[in-house]
Amino acid sequence: MSDWSGFEVVKATAYTGVSQWKALAEEIERQLPELTAKLRQAMDAEPWGPGSTEGDAFFASHFGGVNPPQILTRCDELPKEFLDAGDRVRKNVDNHFTTDQAIAEDVARGVNTRQV
């Protein structure tokens, strides 16, 4: 287990990071469909030359055994996952501060917050 003593979460800093993450995720969400469409068009042309020894070797090394449509499907899914990740981090930061505040209030009231 890591020693987290002295660790502090600064809400403004965390929120700034999350906002930057969200801006990047939104930019990816805007740009990726066009890039994926271009990639889909290029892959549909099968430039590796299917059926030839060289083409099959290129395909195997380039795609690592993953089917190109699977790659493109992941490209379609990633922007939402990026956006969701930022929202989850923001909720975790909020939960951290809510918990810290509740513990501080319990301590102020003399309530034992430790459970054995």
C-alpha cells in the first residue's frame, strides 16, 4: 500500500485538469469521425494487396491480428469514453471533498470516525 501522508488534492487544480481533459476529449469527438471516415475509405481499398505473400505479411504485422473494422469501431467509441472519464474524475474529486468535510465535522463534534 502506498503512503499517502502529506497528499493533498487542490480542488481548483483538479478541476482545471478535468476541464482541459474535457476540452481535448471534445476536440477528439469533433475531429475523429472525419479522420475515421478517411481511414475507413483507405482501408476499404486494401492497399496491402490481399492474397499476396507480401500483402498478407504487411496486414499481419500492421494490424497485429486485429480486424480493421474492430479498430474503426474502437475509434467510434473512444470519444465518449474520454468524455465519461473526465466526468468520473470530477465526481471522484467532489466525493473526496465531501468525505473530507464530513470527517472534519465528525471530528469537530467529537465523533470517532475510525472503525476497527
